[in-house]
Amino acid sequence: MHRSPGGVTLAGMRLRIAGTAATAACVLLVSAGWAAAASARTLPAADTASTALPATASVTASTALPGTASVTALPARTLSSPACSTVAVTRAKLTGVRTAMLRVPGAPFGVAVTADGRWSFVAVAGGVEVLRRAAGALLPVRVRVIAVPGGAVGETISRDGRYLLAADDNGAVVISVARAERGAPHAVLGLLDDPHGADSAIEVAVSPDDRFAFVTLEYADQVAVFNLQKALARGFGSKDYVGSVPLGVAAVGMAVSPNGRWLYATSEVGGPTRGAAGPGSGRAARPDARTAVTPPTAVTPPTAATPPTAAETVPGADGRETTAAEQAGTLTVINLRRAEADPKASVAVSVDAGCQPVRVVTSADGSDVWVTARASDDLLCFSAARLLSAPAHALVAIVRVGEAPVGLMAVRGGALIVVADSNRFGQPGATANLDVVSVADALAGRPAVLGHLASGLFPREMAVPPSGAGVLLVTNYGSGQLEAVGVSTLPGA
């Protein structure tokens, strides 16, 4: 999912296999091919306070992730991690929802929105596009592009709203939000750089107090930790780099718990950090092939992507040759405060999370975690408390969605999850779109996909103001578009 000197490259080749994986947690993952009726069983005794994340703790708006309030109690059932699949759900197209498209340069990747929803920032070829939205408007308008070294990808805004961070090369570029909005000079403040990053930064997160930044380094299979506060106070340099948290193969998605204690990270294939939640088989071969992709010039209609090449094979747990995708991907729980001081010793637990999990968000109270499992065509929900106290019983909901889900965002106070069905590998008969999922139905074990919205090619990342209301922005990486969705016009309570 990175660029090369010759242009944009994509990592994350879709591997198709029939396999099973055995773990659970209460973070929701999107993965392909889950059978709708999963058996449930009663969990052991309740989690202890010493190990469980607070299930009902109140949080302030400054620490809650956008629009991800918990809206219903988590079920007691336990589910198994889903296998790889290409059998996606088909639902009717939603009507009456306000949407609009805006052409942007190149292949847009990350997107971030200010708290008031007026300003947005999109990672595009050559830098970061600054956009402004007028009151009452659906689409923002392009204002300027801020050039950055390397190539910006995943983005986030610091909790105090002062800084935009964009994953870039071996770390992240830090931009002044105020200067970017005004068009003032020297908007780029500096670059956080991991000397061992393998030029593969992809997503970025900040601690709730804005003191530290975390960057997933996809090809280095780790999270780099930086002292952001020191860099801003004393100037950017090698001393900003604290160290790295070891993960599985192809580390991508991240989310910080609202209470600031935990950092969740996804790996497309499990590695040496896996814990008691699933059988480990050592380090697996990388599951992705880097295939150059030129974004199409036509915006519509969507067209199929080039099929991936054959998967690499690695020794399985039983000694047989197996494709890398047959080994489940993982969700890793990291002790955030420990990661700030001793990253290598900060992993608390890793659990199986379907086939190629790639993005993760949490509810506003931190009680549940949602993950998209790209090669399972599923959205997964894990109990945050059980991830620590009973990781094998943490997965509580699985929702079959569209083909190759990637980005996701909670809206309408956490009542709905919007999922980007990327179809990035051109599955025959499938199309890219946006699924709208009812959280209440998902946790109740009922059919939860309310319908879908049309998208461009390869919808990838999403952003919405912290309230989860207003306008949802989606980057359509394959067709060079920014899509706007009016949240108030979505269905459901």
C-alpha cells in the first residue's frame, strides 16, 4: 500500500483460501465470508477489575474517537475467528441519502477533519490537500496543497486540534493546522523519522495527551513510537524516536482506547507476538505482493482491478505447505504508557482477528473494538475487557459485509458503522461500495447491513467530526475522488 520511485504501489495482495482460525475478542473486524448463524456459549465468570478495561467509564469528547459511542450492551456469546472468504453480502442500495463526489489529484489515501467540520485534509500525490466546507454545504472545496517530503498516507489530528500528522516514509510529517488553514508559510513543522522504518509508514495515532505519536510501519511489522512533545519543543531529530513495538506481518491499523491505557493494532498475518488466544506457528511469510497501480482517469463506472498473483507459501503449524493467508491475522493490545518508555515490552496480548485485518476503531466508552477483516469480508466486534481477561472469548459479533472491507467509521452517536467495501482485488461480480451497519442488530446477532451506498473505486479511509455527525468524508483511492455523505440522512435510529 505504498509508493515507489516510479509511482504509487499497492501492498496487500488478496489471498483466497479455505481455512479456519480460532479466537475471539470484542473489537469488530471486517472479514470476508462468515456464516451468518454462529453458535453461542456462555462465558466464564465476569472479568476482574484488575485486568478488565472499564466497560462503562464515561469519557470526555477530547478523548473519544469520532462518533463511536457504545449504544447497546455486549452479548455474552463467544465466536470463533472467521476464515478467509470471497462470499460477500448483497444488500439493496439505500435511497434518500445525500452524497456527492469531488475530484482530487492522484490517488487520495488518508483524510482528517477538524472538530468543527469546517476544514479537512486529504493525503494526495505530492502532499496534503487542504479543503474548506461552508456552513450547510455537503462537499468541501479545494483551497491549496501543502507539499510534504516523501508521500503522505494515513492521517490524524492531535486531540488539541493544533497539529495534523500524516504517516510518511519512515514516520510522520507534522503540520500546523492553523497555518495550513490560513495558507501561512512554514506549515510543515518537521518529520518524525524511524531510522529502521523500511520506508513503509501507513497509519498514525497520537496519545490522548498529545505527548507521543505512534506510526505503523507496514513492511517492518511494527509500530514506531515518537516523543511528539519533545520534537515540537526542541526541534525534530533522531532523539524523537523512542523505539518500536513488534507486531505480526503487515502491521496497518491502529486505535487508541478512550482512557489512554491501550493501543490496538492490526497485523494481516500473525507473528511472534501472538498470545494465548490462538495457536501460533512462528513468523509467516509476507502476504502481500506489491503491484503497481495507475489510478484510472474515468470516475465512473467502477472497473475490476488487476487480479493478484499467486500467494507465497510457508510451513503451517502442522508442517504442511500453506498459503500465508491461511494463518489468521491478529489484533494486538499494547500497553500505551509502557510503549512510551519501553516499546519492545509493551505488548499485552494478541488474538486472531479473521483473515487480513486492516483497520480498527473503538467505541467512545472503550468497551468494544471494531475491526475490518479484509479477506474474510467481515466486520468483527471484540469485547475490550475480555481481550485482557479472557482473550479466547473476546469476539462477540461478526457481520458479513461487502468485498474486501478496509476503512470503517462509527456515526450517529455510534448507532451505525459505515464500512468501505474496497473490492481492491477485483473479485468477479463484486463492486466497491459503502455498507451501512446497525450496531444494535450486529450485537443482537441479527442481519445488520441496512444497505449500501455507491462509491468510487477502492474506497479506503474515512473521517467525520468527533461528534459523529455532520458530513462523513471517504477517500476513493482508485478513482481520484473524495466522497461526502450526509450523516443525518443515513437510515436507522
